[in-house]
Amino acid sequence: MPKLIEYKDMEPRAKAVVEGIAAARNIDPANINNVWKALARHPLVMERFAAEMKAAFVPGKLDPLVKELIYLAVSIANQCEYCIASHGAMARRKGMTEDMHEEFMAVVLAAQKGNKIAMAYRVPVDPAFEEQ
């Protein structure tokens, strides 16, 4: 099991990242998620990942729930238990209902099967699907 570093024991660079995240989420820095506690061992990696996440989730053309559902779909495909749990919870906080989750899972599971079929049969891409 990786060593988790509590906020009070983090180096200043790691604390700065946690404080930024905590302020954005309106939470106490001591209550930061375990992923940040694990990354605190490597502040440079932590800073880069935090910046990437912030950029990905900044308001834009996709609404916040859609962004969470995309992250959740990738987490399911990559079989990341931590991310499935955390982004599933975030999607629920952003409005995902049980009915939406059922429909979402049907799409994700169909896509996974479709991907495997296309790869297993080595299906060539149709010219109509090529970028113009």
C-alpha cells in the first residue's frame, strides 16, 4: 500500500497544491482526497496533475456533468477502482440520477464490446469515417 501523507505533514509545495484544491472545493485541506495524499510524496508530479485536472474541468463547452461522465467512462475502461468511485460520486453530486447511471453504463458497456469486436476482427476504418 502506498504511503499517504497527511496535509499537516506535507512539504510546502504539496501543501500549496492541496490548499488550492481545497479552496476551489470549499473544504478543509486536511480532508483532501487520498490521491492527493499519495501524490504529496512527489510535489512536481502533483503540481502537474493538479494543473491538468484544473484545465480539463474549467467551465467550457461541455457541462460539468458531461466532463465527469467522460472521466468515469475512461476510468471504467481503464479499470481504476479509485477513479470509478471518486468520479462516480462527483457525477452524482453534479446531477447524475440512477436512471442516467443505468443509461450511461449501457453506453459504456456497449462501447467496450464494440471496441473489442472491431479489434478482434481487425476491422478497417471506412473511408467515410476518415477526417476530411
